[in-house]
Amino acid sequence: MSMSCGGMFAVRFAAKYPEYVSALYLDAPVLNLLSCSGDFGLGKGGFLEEFREATDMSVSELICYREHPIDKLPVLLEHGIQW
């Protein structure tokens, strides 16, 4: 099964600009960056390597990161955004 990174961006946008969003349709969204294909322990690069290069974030920092799209769900609920 493939997960959609588009859902990640949609949730972040809706949380940041709730006045522009009334509902989200999410089909297999990535809501936690740790659920992306990160190749943990396999040394293949992929998403994890690109993410680390873009953010300078270590794996342990990513594990402790609290800005995943799933962490934005309370904001969506607060603004009555259907999902």
C-alpha cells in the first residue's frame, strides 16, 4: 500500500489557513513523517536522507518532532474542519 504525501501538505495547509478549508478528503495520507518510507536502518537514502538534508534534523530529533500533520488534528477539530 502506498501512502500519500499530499495529505501531509493538505493537513498542514488547513491547520495554518482554516478560513480557506471546510473539509478534507484524505485517502491514505501520511500524517506522521515516521510512517514515510524512511529506510530506517537500511542505508538506502530515500525520504529520510532527503528530509535530513533539507532540515538538518537527526533521526532522534525526527522521532521527538511534534509538528507532524497528525499533531495538527486538534486545530482542524477546533475550527470544525471535516476530515
